[in-house]
Amino acid sequence: MEATIGALKDKQMWSKVPAITIFFWIIKVMATTVGETAADFLNFNLNWGLTGTTLLMGGFLVIALILQFRSKKYTAGIYWLAVLLISVLGTLITDNLTDNFGVPLALTTLIFGLALAATFWAWYASEKTLSIHSIYTAKREGFYWLAILFTFALGTAAGDWFSEGLNLGYGVSALIFVALIGIVTFAYYALRLDAVLAFWIAYILTRPLGASVGDYLSQPRDEGGLGWGTTGINIFFLVTILALVLYLTRTKRDVVSVQHEG
């Protein structure tokens, strides 16, 4: 009996990502909004420029991911710091392609869509699962963060394409993505859509939603926004994210363990 219990403990490992709770989605949407507004703030308000801002954020992200990979289990502060930085970097990558290299938003959306699809294909071919509940090895975590980067870059491009390229406006674009997320939610609960598929579709859609919301709140009124600027929005969302992360760090409500498959 003791040997059996010991064997089960050996197979139990801590997940490197949080449980999917309401807190996960709240922080994720806020992080995507900050990714859009913070990139604009650093680029324009502080006059760092796209290239300088991209290099700096890329360096910070590398440090955050080193801490994340070295951690033995999910740590709220480290994980969400990496998400925030990857959100900003994803926005900057798309902005660089569009503004510095003149790549159309439609093509950028297609490129990152294909890159994300290729990442999912390689991930599944290697690991036979795309479930985030199975991320307890460095290899799976590598696939996970690569997918996250492409979802953020894709979401930025898609959000800008809808609002600017198709001239739908930021508010209308946000409502479209809210409706799409609602459809996925209905399909999951009412039509029994596969949980892994539903998660990743919702995760992808929350990025353009956050980008559209961020632009709608921060852009000038004559450009279709509310004109609130990026400074106040960044402070509000960052303080809220920090409060939620501190709460989760204290309560550990989103810490989960997983069973090793073998």
C-alpha cells in the first residue's frame, strides 16, 4: 500500500500554467489590453521608437521566460509577468511589420495564423495533446509559449485589420469578437465542443478583443476612440492585474497538479 502511494506521488507533478478559472480570463483580457496600450505608450509617449521598444521588451521577456522555465511549478507572479511582456512584444512585432516594413494587415494576419497552425501541428505531432493541463515538461512548455506569442501577434494583426483595414472601427470590432467568444462559449456548454479546442479558440479571440478595446479606450475621438489616452488606462489595468495576481499568490486558487502519463 505504501509503495503504491509512493508511486502515485512520483507520478504527480505541478502544472507550469494556471487553472482555467474566471480569474484567468479576467487577467488575460486585461493583459491583452495592456499589451496594446503599453506598446503605444512606450513607442509614442516616451519616444522610444518601435525598434528600441521591441528590443527592450524582447530582453525583458527573455528574462521572464528564463525565470518561468526554471520554476518547478506555476508561480502567479512570474507567469503573468511573462504573459504581459509577450502581449506587449506581440503588438510590437505586428506594428514593426506593418509600419516599418509595410506588410498589409491582412497578410500579417495570414502569416501569424499559419505560424500558429504550424506550432499547434508540431506540438500535437510531438506530444499527442494540446491540453494546457498536460504542461509539466520543458518541451511542452516551449510549445506553449511559442503558441502564446503567435496568438498575441495574430490577435493584434486581426484586431487592427478589422478596425482599421476593414474600417469597422474599434467599438464594432470589439463587439464582433465578443460575439464570437459568446458563440464558442455556447458551443462548449450547450453543444459539447471539445474543451481543448474551445479553450484555444477563446484564447485566440481574446487577443483581438483586448487590442480593439485598448484602441477604443485610448485612441483620439476623431480616430474612433474615446480619447482617454494610454497612461491612465495602463495604470488602471496594471494595478488591477497586480491586485488579482497578489490574491492568487496568497490563495493559490489557480495552482493545480497533474498526473504524469506513465
